[in-house]
Amino acid sequence: KQYASLDQGCFQFLKQAKFTGKKDRVVVYYTDQKNQPHLVFVGLGQEKSASLERIRLAVALAVKQVRELEEKQVAVDLESFIVNRLNAQDVAEAVSEACLLTLYKFDKYKTDTPKTTNLEKIVFCLEASRHAAAGKKGTTLGVVSAEANNIARDFIFEPADALYPESYAARVKSICQKESLTCRILSEADLKREKMNAILSDYIAQMRNK
């Protein structure tokens, strides 16, 4: 119902823009509605070539466009991605992964970061009720996977003087406690006892340079 009044103008716009769904093509339709000022269309290419990786790349392009528009929330039509034998769970997982991985940024130590409007809410829409449970499960899996990746990226980008063995272990322990996971931190004595000499050598070198 929300899109009913937009159909004619929107389709006319897509026609004039010669948007045919070509791979990686992104176009933005500016509406006259406050609650949905923009519609972002992204091409997947030929339906027979559609894959989860292609969807991830397409969604990444769309999310970047939404961020440039400085929108605080966005609704994603998951139904439009369920093509070429792809199922709702896998599509929801791929789309949620793409959204969170694309929105990731590491500006912890930047002092001149420009003020931008952050995307605060992403809503996934599924027209068919039969896809609801699968879509919800896929979204959960995608969020867990993407957040784990983003935590790893945080570790990678931290400077060596901020993330040495002890601080790394403390941070991992904190994450595990937050998620109710069991975590065992090996001490230097533990490493020697287990004869984990390669890791031990690296540990000793980093502690000397601390």
C-alpha cells in the first residue's frame, strides 16, 4: 500500500534512467514522502547468474549509497533477492552480513572525523509469510557472523602498543563473558608446559617491546 502511489512515477523514472538490473548499477529515486524519501535500486545482473556472493556485493553498493544519503534507517526488500533457487534463510544471512560489514569503520583514534549521520536501523521485509521464520534465522546467523568479523577487524587495526598479549587476552575474556562463553587464557607457564614454542616466542618478543 505504501508503494502504490509511487508505482507510476517510479517505473517511469527507472525507464528514463534505463535501469535494467545490470550488475552493479545503482540508481536512486527521490520520492515526495517524508517517511521514505528515497528508493535505492541495485542491479544483480542476469537472474540465472544470481548467487549469494553477488547479492552481498550488490547490497554493499546499496548500503554505501544509503549512507551517502545520510539516512538513519532503511528497509530492505529481501523478497526481491530470492531468485535462482536461492532460499530466504541464505538470502537473509547474506544481506545482513553485507550490511554490517559495509557499515564497519575503525575511527577510534581519529580526531578529525567528519560528522555524519549514522545508519541506526535496518528493517528486512518479506512479503511472503512462509519465509518469515527462515528469514529471521538467516538474519540472526548473518549478524553473528558479521559482528565476529568486525571484532576481528578491530583487533587487526589496533596499534601494537595498544593491543599486546595481556590487553588482547583481557579484551577476548570480556567479549566471552558478555556472550556467556567459556574462555581459558593460557599463561606463559601454560605455553611452556604445552610446548607451544612458536606462540611463546612471539609472546616473549611482544612483551619485551611493550
